[in-house]
Amino acid sequence: MTDRLTLAAIALWLLGGWHLVQAADDDLQSRILLGEQTFGDNCSKCHQLDGYGEGGLYPSLHQQSLLTDKTVLIQTIIHGRLAPEQVPGAQPQRLMPALGFLSDREIAALVAYLSNSWGDEVIVVTEEEVQTARQGIP
């Protein structure tokens, strides 16, 4: 009888744990879907839906170096990118527009989508991390 209760308790625990994993997976999938929509609405004109960039004018997102550091990703999305200084003292050219108008949730979702689509692994960023990055807190 005790063995049956133990087995039943273990089974319930495992099933409960499975639901937590499933909920986490569902949350990640929802986040990635929002990121895909955000990418389509704000990034695909230059980077194209396949992430390869338009005719060599815009960088391909199929570069691991662009998708490994979540802080750089968040800062790039919020503030955009400037070209390296070509002429000393000249006004730098903006390569990528700032997308700081996106919500913290959209930026976190965009990071998940980009890293899931073209990175080695999904980078999960919280809305709080995005908010901290907006405030310039390391």
C-alpha cells in the first residue's frame, strides 16, 4: 500500500512538473511568435524575412557574432547602430534606426525570435532586463 502511494505521489509530481515545463515552453513559443510579428513589422524591410539582408546593403542576421550577447542585442534594438567613423570629426551615419519606441515586451520577444531563428540557442530576455537597459544600468 505504501509503495502504491509513493508511486502515485511520484506520478503526480512528475505530471505537475511536466505542466510547468509545458507552460514554460508555451510562454517561450508565445514570445517567439510576438518577436516574429515585431520583426515582420519593424525589421524585415531591411533584413528581409529570411534574415539575409537586402542586397548586401543591410547585414545578414545569420552571423553568430551578432546574436550571442543579449546586452548588445537589446542596446542595438533600442538605440540603433552607427557606422564606424569614416572621416575624423564627421557626423556618423546611422546604419540601423533606433527602435526604442517598441515596448519592453516586444524587444524581449524580438531577441527571442532573432536568437531562435538564426542563433545557436534561444536567448531569453525579461522585460525587466530591457527596462534596465533603457535606463543605462549595467
